[in-house]
Amino acid sequence: MKCRKCGQKAAINMRHHKLALCGEHYQEWFVEQTARTIRRYKMFRRDERVLVAVSGGKDSLGLWDVLLRLGYQADGLYIDLGIATRFDYSGQSFEKVEQFVETLWPDAQLHVLDVNALYGATIPEAARISNRGRGKPCSVCGLVKRHEMNRIAHEMGYDVLATGHNLDDEVAVLFSNVLHWQTGYLARQAPVLPASHPGLARKVKPFCRFYERETAAYALLRGIDYIYEECPHAVGSKTIAYKELLAQLEAQSPGAKLQFYLSFLRAKEEGLFAAVQEREEGRLHACERCGQPTSAPGLCAFCRLWDRVAEVKRPPVPTTPL
Ligand code: SF4
Ligand SMILES: [Zn+2]
Ligand SMILES: [Zn+2]
């Protein structure tokens, strides 16, 4: 297989695009496609400040790299979740992020937030104490990441928050949401989520049209070293099972995932789920303590979570001997 641009040996063949490219032309194509996605969905402008949530994985580091190559004002945010269940997942992830900065972008700005140091418990510990998520920390993890990304973006004056979700991630979530007809989630799934409430940042996913193998190929060709292992808590998750199922579909019918996702976005543009979105937004009000939107009365789930952790971990009051 030869590169369509220069005739050299191709490094990647994308059957759904009927396009084979060598390493150099693939990188060029990948960066251009990201720029097109940013423009197509009006994600952000040159004068806006972007905060990229980096986890140490190929997608988020690749995204930060591409945004910097395109000349955007993009800074990174690493959230240390304190996950060390079977191996030091958080520690190793952070090493990859630090290494990325040192070797490729030594002048880039990286913010680091340590959940344990700030709130007094790691994510697995907070999940255990609060008993949320049926033994898995993922629901607490998602809640904390969403809240903290918004808080940092707001407090530090970023206009937009970018995450490295790729097409495979988006399609697996879409499939799950359709399977369970989660209309509220379907209404909110999009390449751009506008900042609908004060205190919320606009959220964008510039890699939403790239297959996972495309983001992995970019990272490898660009020389980005990333964490290969999944988070230990992802093992056995529904999302992984859906991804396997969807991979079979894609093997039989190349481009099926992209079509599924793009058709969904078109249907939304035509007004599908517009009423649901309006209803959901009408339910939200500001949390009494942190100000972030919530549908719960009084305090949001994040504030209630850390209240519960503080209650359980509070040192016992010393009793004075009689
Ligand atoms: S699998 Fe993802 S959501 Fe679950 S604990 Fe790990 S990083 Fe958090
Ligand atoms: Zn080439
Ligand atoms: Zn709150």
C-alpha cells in the first residue's frame, strides 16, 4: 500500500476514507482534520483560551499536541485521582504527562490538581465512603472530574474546556444511551456543549470524528509516549463490551461507526431531543455552596459527596476523663 500524496510506503490505511498515507503525510492530514472539525462545529476561536483535560492517554496528549501545533492558547489540566488499585495508575499516568511536557512542549503550562490533597480522600476511597456506584468508583470519578474541570476553567478564566474523546468513545456512549433510551444524555451528547449556565465552561471534543486507531497512530508517529494500560476500574465495564460489539460491526461494514454518529448529529440538528434539552435545562439551578448547576434541591452531588467524606473521616472528639 502506497501513500496517496507521495507514493512512499503507507503507514496507515483508512478504509472508511479510502485513504492510505505515509507517516509524515498522515500527521499533516490529522492536524488539518482537527482544524476542520474545530471550524465546522465552531468550537473556539484563536483569541480564546483553551484548557485541555489530560489523562496521560494517547487521545488527550495527542489533542494537546495538535492544538499547540495549530497555535492555539492551550494549557493542560491533570487531575490526580489517586487510583492505585492494582498498580499505580495515577502515578504512571502523571509521569507520561510530565514526560510529554518535558520532551515536546517545555514551555506549555500544566495545572495539576490532587484530589486527595484538596478534599481529603482519593476517588476509590470517596466512592467507598459514599457508597455511590455499586462498588465501582466510576460514578464518583466522573462527578469529580466534571466538577473540577468546570471549576478550574471558570476560576482561571478559560473560555473552553477540551477533552480527547474519540469517535469510538462517542459511539459507545451513543449506543448505550440509545439502548436504554436515555433521552437526557442523548440531548447533551454533542461535539460542542455551550456554556448554558454561569459557572459552566463550553465543552468541546475536537477528536470526535477520529477513530481510536487514528489517534493511536498519530501518537505513535509523533513520538508521544502514553499510558497503554486502561484504568484498572475500566476492566469489565459496559463501555468496553459495547466497543467490542461495535468493532464487529465496523469490520463487516467499514465506516459504520462514523455514519451512526454523524447521522445522530444530523438528526439532532433537525431538532431531535430539542424539547428534552429545554426541559432538562429548565430543571437546573445553582448549588447553594459552589454555584455549579444541579437538579438536586440545595447542594449539588459534588458538595454532598465531600460532606459525607468529611463526616466519616472527621477525627473523633477526645473525651475528657471524669
Ligand atoms: S474507569 Fe474511568 S471513570 Fe472509572 S475510575 Fe477509572 S478513570 Fe475514573
Ligand atoms: Zn506521503
Ligand atoms: Zn455544589
